[in-house]
Amino acid sequence: MDSPNDRYQQIAQRHGVDLASVSPPSFADRIEALEKCLADKNVPFPIPQDKAQECLRAACSGQPFRIGMLSDQTVDLGVYTNAQHYDAYTFEENLSWACLIAEQQKSKHRYACGEYLHGEELFSIGGAVIPDFYLLNARIFQQTQWQLATVNQIIPAELFFTCHSRRFFPVTTFMRALEQDYLQEPDIGHDVAGHVSTFTIPVVAQLMQSHGLARNRIYQERDDALAVSTDPQERQAIERRGDELLLYAERIYWFTVEFGLVLEDPSIRAYGAGILSSPGETRFSIDSNRPTRILVDPSSDRDLLRLATTDYLINEFQKTYFVIRQFHLLESITPERIVRIAKLASKLPHFSWRDLVPGDHVLQVGESAVSTNEKYLRLAFHSFDTHCEQGDECLTRTAIRNLRLFAKKSNANAELCELFGSQIPPVPAGIMDWFVPRDDQGEFPQATRPLDLAPPV
């Protein structure tokens, strides 16, 4: 029977990890590194001396890392408050980190954009041991004025984006079990190894804060309306309206910050943290012919509405990825514009993550791509033909939601949605007029329009 050390050695070899390197720094070494970092003034945002001293005293006394040590800004995390007890990490947890990082590095160095890789180097995230949040937080603040907020689990969206609005990024402190690939909730491997490097892309860091500020505006509008309403039905409608606007804002975040791609001559590269935290999806998003890739201009209302109205699922690789030409285009996604686009999106049909829409600049047509009307056909025919492919949950809920919208717009009976099984409801004329095709290729893009992209090397 193999000993634990034999098992660890076998696992390390499989991932190309030197087992001897999985050795966390001593307490004294961590304090020395932190003291040197805090004293560094040759950085974009030097840490104020009083805050540096307070942070160092806390670390020297053995206090676990907590939120808001480097500025007067903070967020009340309530029951989600957590702290990193660095010395409590086991050898196996550090080995799990080392193996995950080794696998991520193989894909990141081939598929990640240069700005992201610069962040990994700057923050020393690619090491063989779990980062000490004291030191990592100081480095992040010095370069970006963002800070870490330690939480104990997935937190509500409202709290998550409140953190963003104040330049805090929520991170968990637990590490997945050794050789565990899939997690239902994020761990350090996702939060730190996936997201933190994106902070060194200034427009992405600003976009994250803009989403937090936009959501604050939506919450404030909702709360102001509730404050003057006493009618129960009206209050429910106000709550639903707020939730709907938050959904559209969240989709913009999803297709940029989490799953965005960027042109980096002569190839496509990934910058989305949700992509880069998964070695499998990193390769899939760029190399595979299965997903659709669509070039978008975030400064165009049409294209930003395309993101806001596109539904998706979270439990499998994405069916469509949106590609931007240059990072500076993300500067146009301000808090005011996010709110305005969300309000416009509520009046428009939704698209599933498989849809090809008139006017899309399609770089790659995915294997599961469909025209905008095909989801209604699948929904209708499936009711009396059990051999017909229905699609997925995303297609289904998008089609049903749109039928409700169409019923209202055409003044049809509200029960129209109940009839889709036997009759395909008519789509009102002009409903897609806001999506003006960019060329004469026809209503739906059917072929790839390449940009002479070279494969990653």
C-alpha cells in the first residue's frame, strides 16, 4: 500500500510539480517580505505610513488577515465575514494549489492576453504555495488601489457588487481537495488565480467598479420607489423591475469580466477570469470549433445591448464568446451607461447563448448555433415530437420569456404562451429592427468571417 508521500509524489509528477517546492514560507520570512513591500514607495499607489504600520503590527501579532487594512474604506460583510489563517493550511492544500496553478500555467501562457500575464508576474500568483493575503493584498493595493475582502462562501450579488463599488474583491479562503476539478462554489484557485491578475488591466478594473456603482444606482432607484409605494402589487412590480435591471447588468459583466476574449494580433486571447481559472475552458474558448465567437464593439449601444439581452448557463462551457478589438473600448461602459442599457434591454427580446442575431460580426459559427427563431420551432415541435431536439434550459426559458413579451407588444391574449405547443406564435413585425445587419449577407450570418487570425503558439 502506497504511503501518503508516495501518493503525493505521483500526483505532483502528473502535474509537473516539484514536491520540494511545496513549502510555505516561515512566519519570519512572511513578515520580512511584508515589511519590505509596505515600505516600497516606488509604486503607483504607495501605502500611507499609518496604514502600513497598522497592517504590519497586525501581521506581527499573528492576527489573521481581514478586510480594509490599507485604507479608510471598508464593507460590512456581516455573516459572510471571514479571515485567512495562513498557518492552518495543510501540505495537501498547498499541493492542491500547486497542481492547479501548474495546469493553469500551461494554458494561460498559451492563451491569456499579455496584460493578464503581466499581472500574474507582478503579484507572484504562479507560485507553488497558497499566497499570504497580507502580502498579496499590499501588492494589489500598491498597483491598483483594490483590496481583498475575505468571505466564507458565495455572497449575495448585492453585497458582491457593493464590494466592487468600493474597490474590494471578495475572495474565499479555502482550497479545493487535491485533484478535485469541479467546484460548485469558488475557492482560492478561482478567486485569486483567476481574477486577481485582471486588476492590472486598468480598464477591466474600472469596469468592475463601474458595475458596482451601476448596481448601487439600480438599488437606490428601487428603494426610492418602494419608499413611496404602499400597494402590495405595485411593490412587487417594483421589486421585479429592479431584479430585471440587475440581470441585464450582470450579463454585461459575465460576457466581459468573466468570459471576455480580446484580439491580440495575430490571435484571439482570453482576459475573462472565468475562462482563465479553468484550463479546460481556456483551451475550449479559443481553440475549439464548438463555440460561436462574435466580435463586438462595447462602445456601440447595439453591441452592448446584445450582451445585456443574451442568456447563458453557468454549469458548462459557454456556447458563445464575445471578442473585443481593444481594451480601451471597455472605457465606454460607465455606470450611467450600464443602467441606461439595462432599461432598454427590458423592452427587447432575449437571445439564448446559441443564437446568431442579424448584424452579428461572426468570427466562428459554433456547432450548436441557431437562428433567433429556431428556439421557438424547437419549443413547439418538441411538444408533439419526442424525437425532436428541444435544446437546453437556456433556449427554453429565452423562448418562453420572449413569447410573453411578444404577447404584450401585439396586444394578443396573455395565454398565448400556453399555446406554443400546437401553434408557433407570430413574431410582431419590426421587433428586430434595432439589430441592423452590417452587410448584405442575409438575415442570419451563416459563415465564418475570419480576421486572418493565427493560432496560439
